[in-house]
Amino acid sequence: MKLAEEGGFNGVIFQKGLAEKYYDGKVPLILKVNGKTSLPKGEPIARQICSVKRAAEIGAKAVGYTIYLGSAHEDLMLEEFGKIQEEAHAHDMAAIAWIYPRGQAIQNDIAPEIIAYAARAGLEAGADAVKIKYTGNVETFKWAVKCAGKTKVFMSGGPKAKTDVEFLRQVRGVLDAGAVGLAVGRNVWQSSDPLKMARYLKRLVIENRSVEDAMKD
Amino acid sequence: MKLAEEGGFNGVIFQKGLAEKYYDGKVPLILKVNGKTSLPKGEPIARQICSVKRAAEIGAKAVGYTIYLGSAHEDLMLEEFGKIQEEAHAHDMAAIAWIYPRGQAIQNDIAPEIIAYAARAGLEAGADAVKIKYTGNVETFKWAVKCAGKTKVFMSGGPKAKTDVEFLRQVRGVLDAGAVGLAVGRNVWQSSDPLKMARYLKRLVIENRSVEDAMKD
Amino acid sequence: MKLAEEGGFNGVIFQKGLAEKYYDGKVPLILKVNGKTSLPKGEPIARQICSVKRAAEIGAKAVGYTIYLGSAHEDLMLEEFGKIQEEAHAHDMAAIAWIYPRGQAIQNDIAPEIIAYAARAGLEAGADAVKIKYTGNVETFKWAVKCAGKTKVFMSGGPKAKTDVEFLRQVRGVLDAGAVGLAVGRNVWQSSDPLKMARYLKRLVIENRSVEDAMKD
Amino acid sequence: MKLAEEGGFNGVIFQKGLAEKYYDGKVPLILKVNGKTSLPKGEPIARQICSVKRAAEIGAKAVGYTIYLGSAHEDLMLEEFGKIQEEAHAHDMAAIAWIYPRGQAIQNDIAPEIIAYAARAGLEAGADAVKIKYTGNVETFKWAVKCAGKTKVFMSGGPKAKTDVEFLRQVRGVLDAGAVGLAVGRNVWQSSDPLKMARYLKRLVIENRSVEDAMKD
Amino acid sequence: MKLAEEGGFNGVIFQKGLAEKYYDGKVPLILKVNGKTSLPKGEPIARQICSVKRAAEIGAKAVGYTIYLGSAHEDLMLEEFGKIQEEAHAHDMAAIAWIYPRGQAIQNDIAPEIIAYAARAGLEAGADAVKIKYTGNVETFKWAVKCAGKTKVFMSGGPKAKTDVEFLRQVRGVLDAGAVGLAVGRNVWQSSDPLKMARYLKRLVIENRSVEDAMKD
């Protein structure tokens, strides 16, 4: 929580349990309403574990839901997101889809056409925003952002970049491609100075500054 | 949207997300209420991702639902369409079934007897209209139209024809066979001049003109 | 429809779509509330595709439901029929079970002991009537009728008989065995003179005449 | 029905269909609310085919439900019994579990430890009574009865004994082990004199007499 | 029950059936609302067999639910726990998750990182407390307790220790690691003197005494 407030983030993403026990209402809350562990080896599926009503009671501004596109259970997740999106809107909350291509049918989960397809799927499903992985390239990510249309695009934090500056460059590219922000995790928490990193990110995202300019401090 | 209005189409077909973000009410809306991606490799299934109630709120005149006939999950789609059809009628909306034979049990998804069976299945399931693929031949398609009985038949746009005139001839054949219209996609958007193509189609479908006559202009 | 009225049948059997578009109320209607195609190759299952409430609105006197006894999905169909039977009775409609042994576990779907088992299963499940296949022999069919107890037995039309008289003899045998009637399809529609065949059947079933007597005309 | 009244049985066990068509209210009714055929070859499962509400309307004093313990579908049956037990109690009916270990995981379905486990499972699931098979031995069955705690134990009729006296001795052993009764079927119906057999059983169960004493007559 | 009262335990854990037949209200009740047998060989799953409403009627202070983390059916249990947790809180009961990694994907179900993951999963799922196995080492268990955050940690009784003192040392280690208590079973019932063992445990858990001090008596 501390990081989120001091860094001036737009919001925090919590599972129900963390939100119930730690959320203090100081920054907007995105409640992740489905979840799984990384233990099972089969085709991925994460089902709803928090009701939309409960997310509203906790004070969430949006609900988040992960869809493993291409999984043999894709149909169940698309169906469930469909219901959650309608219920979230009825509670005046946004519905954000984490769209991650995964499963045996997926060779490369950050291939440009796959990421663009994920963005488009989020638009069609009615997501207010999608969280997708970076393609590794500004031009191809731009295409994905275009495919998402009026659905906003957040970049998923993804695997840890080798250096802080590498991570910030990646973020700058994503923003230049039209993304509205990013959902970060380990790249901030595991950086050498999480608070400094959070400040840099804020300058990129909110103040729209360059990497070099942002890192002056 | 632009194409739909200028071309004078009878309606547009949108998934929930596109309808919510782009539909302006100027042409009738058919809301597609199930959907899938092309990524999973198993037996095809597309589940409901938009409620009928939500389709009505958005202002749809009809709901569309795809049934992959012959899929190992055919039973789930026939069941779901059954509920959606009743709910749509209760909301004064038509229920349109896209009926596509698909899955390991299907050798040739445009074989005349398969397309005729698809048409008949749509009639039995209570569809107000079915969208089926062209058999490639006017006589066999006529048989399919007959099998659909009082259920109206739309030709699915299908794969892109080699030339515009080839596509228009295909459409004329389908109309002569008794189909009431067609659901187009890439054959219009990807033609050299989409607006001109839309105008030609309108002349065939609405004004019932010949291909040669329609293309004068 | 025409055949049904002129032939003086006790009723017609329609799927929802046909009933909604063609049923005129002149003869009693049995609405078939589940259905499948013959395309999928796995263990057979047909799920509910018409609600009992809708069947009542359409004016059905009874609902029909197929149970593929012995299928790996038998449990789902027995469960669904259980609900439908109770709902049908609450709407003052009869519940008729088509009981067809089918699937990998079934070697011979008209073996006397299998047909008798099917009849008994219909009685236990609470069916007002069962539709079962002819065993090919009056004595063994009598046993099946006895196993059905107070549940009425209809013979399923089954595969087309070689001649009209062969079909009529089969019907006479079934009636002599205690069946109350038969559900016909292709044996009437595909006979050389459907209306004449319907007249003959009426004489056998309603007027209880012999085959020779019935065919005088 | 006749046998039940003349023999002075405590109750009859019927499936819904038999109860609706033959039950006359003269003896207490146990309505069996799930069922299957012996045709499918896979892991056993029997789903609910009669609602608890309907069982109450018919006048049942108790509902019966079979759980195939050890089946790959055990979880679905334990879950369903859990709901049925609560609903039955809400309707002032008892909930009786037939607990039969079955499926590929079960080597010997009457092994003492398996039968004791079945009895215990019935107690934990909240059954008012369990129906379990005889272990073949008074001492081991006593253990099973003890494992059932306050849940009453009925012996399942099981396969036909070679002679009437052998069957009666089995019953006496079961009663001596603490069972409150037995659910009989073919051992009564298929005995040389069903009414006499019923009289003997009554003397064992209700009047607590020895086999030799009971057979004097 | 006797043991629980005399030993001064914080509560007893019962399945529905045991609670309905034996619980006398003298100590707080945790009602276990799912369950399975050890017979089926496939990926583990235990479904809800007692409603939260029923648990509340019986007088439970908390409901317990087992999640087999890593099972191929993990998703169904996480989903079900999600609903139960919300319903329990609505009835002013705590929701306790027994989190046991199990199934083909799990090599070592007490590996420190697995136990820590289980603890974290319980926190994210919204459990008020988790019951997890001992890692066998105070330091690694401390890590698991930390991962559980504000979710309280109980040690699962686990397999029987070789001696009473070995078991008590294990308990002391767990408490030193931050656990609030333990859920015992066979280590108490099967010890040479269950009442004495219960007294020792009370001294460790409630009075926070050392093993040597606790065993003076």
C-alpha cells in the first residue's frame, strides 16, 4: 500500500483477500475477481473467486479478470467475463480484462499478431480496458493499441527487465504506442529502489516525460 | 459504421463491445451474443458472452448466435440457443442462428447435404433466420433454402472471392435460390472500393437487379 | 400438417421451431423438447432446447424427450427428464420419453431384454408414455409392454419396412402386444401413398381392425 | 404393494414413476430420488431424478439417494446428497443414503474396512440412515454399525442367498450386529413363497426372534 | 466431544452429520463444509456438502473448506471457496481454508516454497485463517506465516509423530513461527493418554509455555 500512495499511482490491483485486509481507500482499487495458482499443469483456467457485488462493497473502482486466450477453457472465461462486465457496469465499475494468450495452442505469447488479436478480443468482449503484454517493439504494439479501438490499453508488467533503464525505455515505448498506462509488479517491487522507480514511472505516465528527463533526480 | 450507413445495408452485426462503443443507432443492429477466438485447437464451442437483456438495452433488433453443428459440444450450443431464442422473442427481438458445421466429424463443411441439414436444424431450433455458407451451386443451395422452410436464409460472407464480379455472381445465385440476403464482411471491407461494392450489393439484394445491371455505374 | 389432419392421427410431434411456424392447433401437439443432429460421433446426448413453459404457450398437450439409455451421458438425460416431467405435470401436460438404448455399451438396440429394460426405465422415471423400438417379435414386445406397467407404450416408427403390408403387420403385432399406438415418420411419408397409409394405420390403431381388413379399400 | 402390506413391512422403496402410479399410502414410502441403469460402462454416477418437493407431495416419509463411494464422480454425488439431505429435513422427511463403494478404485466392495468406511461416510454426510452391504460376518459388520454412530444401519438385500434359511441367518446376524433393519428385494420376491418369507423377516426384525423360532409355522 | 471440553480446546471441527448428531454447543464449532473419501484415485476434489446457511443454523462460529492446491480441479475449489467465504461473512462466521497442495503436479507437499505459496493463496482468497502442514522446520514455517499476512495460520495435525514429546516440540516450533494454533486429530486421539496430551497442548497454545514446562504434571 505504501508504495502505491507515495508513488502516486493511479490505482492498486488486489485480490479479494488482500483488499479486505489491507486496502485503506487512499488510492483507487482494481479488484481482481478471478485467480489461479501456477501449480496445475493442464490448460489454464482461472474462475471467479470474488463476486462483483463484494468488489463494490469493498470500494473497488474497477474489476479485473484474466482471460487465457487460446486455452482449451477459453470459452468458460469469455462467458464468465461477459457476465462480470455487465454486472460491473450495473454497479458503475469498469471491467478490465487481462488477456494473456496461453496453453498448448500458443507458440509465442508475445508475437505481434497474437497480442493484436488479444487486444481486439478485449474490445469485442466489452472490456473498458485490456492489460496485454508488450510485443517488444513500439511499431507492433501500436498496431495492437489500434486493434483495441476505444478500449484502453495497459501494458502488463511482464518479466523483470535487466536494468531499471531498460524497463523505463520499454514503458516509454508502450506509452508512445498509445497505451494509457501499465500494471506493474515485480519491476517496481524488485528494483533496487522501489520508491524511486515508482517516481520515475509516474513522470513517464502522468507527466508524459522522456526516460532521460524522468530519471533526473 | 460509415460503410453500413452509406451502403444502405439492412443492418450491422456487432459483438457487445463494438456495439457499446461504436453503435449509433442509425441502422438496425444485430448483436452477436456468443463468440470465440480461432486459437483453441479442440472441438469448437462458443458460449454466450452477452445477455439478451443487455442486447435489448443496447437497442438490438435481433441477436445472433453461432452453432458449430457436428462439434462434440453441439449439445451445449443447441441448448443455449434454445434459451436465447425464447428470451429474445420475449424481448421482441429476432433470433438468428449462424449454423456452421465444424469439428472432427465434418469432412466438408459446404457439402450440399450438410448445408441443407444445417438449414433444417435452424428451422427446428426455432431460428427466425439462419446464416449458412454457400454450397457453391445455385441448385443445391435452393434445396437448403427449401429445408429451412419459413426460416429465412442469409448467406454467410465466407472466404474472399477472387474478383468482385465473382463475389457478386455468387450473391445473385444465392438470392435466386431464395435467400433473403447475406451477411458480408471481408468481401466488402477488403474489396478495392468498399463503398462501390456496398452499392452493388444493395442493388442485388434490395432492388433485385442482375449482376451486370448492378455494376453499371 | 395436412397428413396429420386427413389421416385422423392422435397428434403430431414437432420440434419447437416447426411448432412455432407451422402448427395450427387442429390436432393435438406433442412438443419434442430436446434434440441433436446425427453429426457428432461421440456418446450420444440431446439436451433440452425448448422450455416446458414455452411448450405450454404453444399449446402442446405433451412434451417429448429422448433418453439415450446406456450412453455415457445417460445420467444427464435422466436428470433432465426428471425435471421436465415434474414441470410438464405442473402445466397439465403429459411427459413422454423416447427411450433409445445407444452408445458404445449397447450391442443390439432392439434386443428383447434391452427394450424391456428401456420400458421399465421409462416407468421408473415417471413417464406417462414411452416410445420404444419394436423388438421384431410380438411375444418379446409383450414382455416390454408388461415391464412398462401403467406407462403407455408407443412403438417408434423405426427404419422403413420393405413393403407397406410388412409395416402394417409390424404395427398390428405391436398393438396386439399391448402398445397403445405408434409414432410414425418415414414409413408414412415415404410410402407410395401416404394418405392411404395413414388411413390404414388409423383403422389398425383406432378401430382395432386386422391388417387384411384395414387394407380393404 | 400387496407383499408390503401383508408382510407388515415398515415401508416400501419406490422410484418416482412407480410411486406416482402404484403407491396407495397404506405403508410408509421411501422415495428413491436418484437412479441409473446398469448399461453404461464408465465410472458410476446416478443423478437426482425426483425433486424433494415432489417426493413430499407424493407422501414420502423419507428420500433415498445412492452414493457410489470411490467412483470418479463421488464428489458430485456427495454434493448432491448434501443438498437433498437439507431439503428433506426442511420437509420433515428423513434422508437415507445407499452407500455402495464402486468403480475402478474399489477392489472388493464388501471388504470390512470398506463397508465401515461407507458407514462412517454416511454419518459424516448427515444421513439419518445408511443402507450398506453385509460384510459376510457378524463381527466385522458390528464394526461398521459402530462406525455409523447415531446413523441407523440397514442391510442392503444384496445378491440372492442360496436357501431361505441362509438368507434369514444372514439377516439375524446383521440385526445382532446392531442394524435396525434391511432393505429387501429379490430375496423376498424370488423366494419360493414370498409371503411366507416376508412373515419370517417380520418376526426377525420386528419381534426380534431367532431364525429357528421365526420359521415355526 | 468429551476430549474437546476437558482439554479446553478453542473449538471442534465437525462435518455436518457429526455436528447435527453430536454437537452440544459447549465449545465453539467449526463446521467443515466440503469433504471427500480417500478412495478415488484421480486428481483430488472435495465439493461443498453443507450449506453455509445450515452451518449457521447448527451454531457454527466458522466454516472450514479444503482446497487441494495444484489439483487439476483447483479452479473449482477456489471458485467455491470464494462464494462460501462471502456467504460465511454475511452470516458473521469466519471462513477457514485448509490448503493442501496435492495432485500429480505436486512433488513434495511440505516443501517450504509450496507451503508458503499455500499460505499466500489463502490470504489472497480471503480466508480468515488457513490450515497448512508443517514444513518440518521453524525457519521455513516462519516464512509461510509471513506469507499469510493478516490471515491466521493453524498447523494441520498431519501424520502421527513418533513420540508425544516429538509432537509437542513440533507444535512449539509452529507456535514460535507465528502460528496461532493447530488443528489436531490422531496425534491426540491416538496418543497413550489423550486427555493428558490435550492438557499439554493447551499449555503450549493458550498459556504459551515451553514443552518441558508444559509436560510437568
